[in-house]
Amino acid sequence: MDRFVFLTLDGLSRGAVYAAFALALVLIWRAARVVNFAQGAMAVAAAYVAYSVASATGSYWLGFVVALATGLLLGAIVDRAVMRYVDHTSPLNPVIVALGLVLLIQAVLGMIYGSEFRPAEAPFSRGAFTVGGLAVLSPYDLFVFGAVAVVVCALAWIFARTAVGLRMRAAAFAPEVSRLLGVNVGGMLTLGWALASGVGALAAMLVIPTELGLHPHAMDLVFVSAFTAAVVGGLDSPPGAVVGGLVVGLLLSYVSGYAGSDLTPLAVLVLLLAVLLVRPGGLFAPVAARRV
């Protein structure tokens, strides 16, 4: 029982990061109908900037803030300088461009920082609290939950309660009508890319200290798990991305704890195939009306 509780709490902590990263993928999908396969590489680039700032100043929190700002800026640049000029008549075109960005970003990071793993320190202790002899959450786990909760609530408030959020939703679902109504559709699209990239940078800052360290490929497996979470919940559903992230985190924790870490990639693949076969749009996708 103790092992089950520990694996559950650990899975929820990891799942919160997957939820944040899946939410970034959903934001771009809803804004541009593009799955940004470069999201992981962009997040690692922001984390490297944070590493440089923290090493130069000795302040983790300054590096943390700079990482988020870098993520926002990088997302806007990718949209304005790259994706805006991609021909979207074929859905494969943006995918190919995004994969090219992955290779470019990882190559540049490797040339600047090298290919060795660099230590990434956590701002809080990762030693778990003990309650009744049972190891539960650590201070760093609580920080992860709090950071992801703040981001989810902030995005929900922006999209549901603000004029900017309304314009972003209108630009995503009815761009031509939005233009006629005076909405800057291009600007809203850039804002969507920036927000998504900022959330991805946050996810990288949260998950890299729990892995081997900072590396140009540090987010590759995280991207696979987050993409699975987004598909499980539904690419059109932000709440689905959060639930999907938690589900994937729990699945990986249970499989790793009871069957071995070698089976975790297979578990993710089985979950992805099962959802695609049973409900291709995701568990939280709206049900399409039947036509007679």
C-alpha cells in the first residue's frame, strides 16, 4: 500500500508537468491548427538561457524568469519569422518545418553548450515529507503543483474573462469573420504561439531538474509523453490536456514502479493507440452531431 501511495503521488507530480506541456501543444493547435513538434526543442533552448543567466548571476529565480520571457519571445519569433510563411494548404508542410526547427535548434545548442549533460539544480529540496512513516510529496513536488495550477488558472481566466482571450478564441475559430470585425488575427496568432512557448519553457524548467540534467535532447521523451497526453484529452480541449497529463503521469509511474522503466515507452504507445482506436478525437473531444 505504501508503494502504491508513493507511486500515485509521484505520478501526479510528473503528470502535472506533462499537463502543462500538453496544454502548450493544445494552445498552438487551437490557434493555428498545427502540432508544434519543435515545442520540446524550443523549451530546452529557453532552459539553456536560464542556465546561462543563473550561472552568471548565481540566482536561480532570475534564470527562471528569464526562461519564461525567452519562451514567450521565441514563440513569437517562430510564428513571425517561420510559420507565417509556411504554405498551409498541406498539413504536412508545417510538420516538416517544425521538424526542421528541431534539428536546427538542437544543433545550435550542441555547438554552443556541447552535448554533455549539465546539472540542473532544483530550487527546493526533493526529499519527500514523511507522514506516519510514509514518504509523500517533497517541497519541490509542491512547487510543481503550485506552478502548474497558477498557469492553468491564469490561462482559464485569460480565455474566459478577458477581451484578449475572446479575440484569441474568435481568431482561432472564425478568422475571416474576426478580420471583418476588426480583430488583429495575425497578432492574436502570434500571442497564442508566445503563450504556448512560455508554458513549454515553464514545463522544461520544472521537469529537467528531475531528469539526468540539461541536454539538447532533454525534452524529447517529455514531448512524446505530453503529445500522448494532449491526444488522450483531445487537442481541442485544454481541460482534456490537463487530465490527459495526469493520466499519462500516473500510467508511467505505475508501469515503472511495478513492471520496470524499460516498459514505459511501450505503455505510452499502447495508451496512444487505444485512444486513437476507440475515440480518435480524444476523451474530451466534443461529440459531433449526427446527420441524417
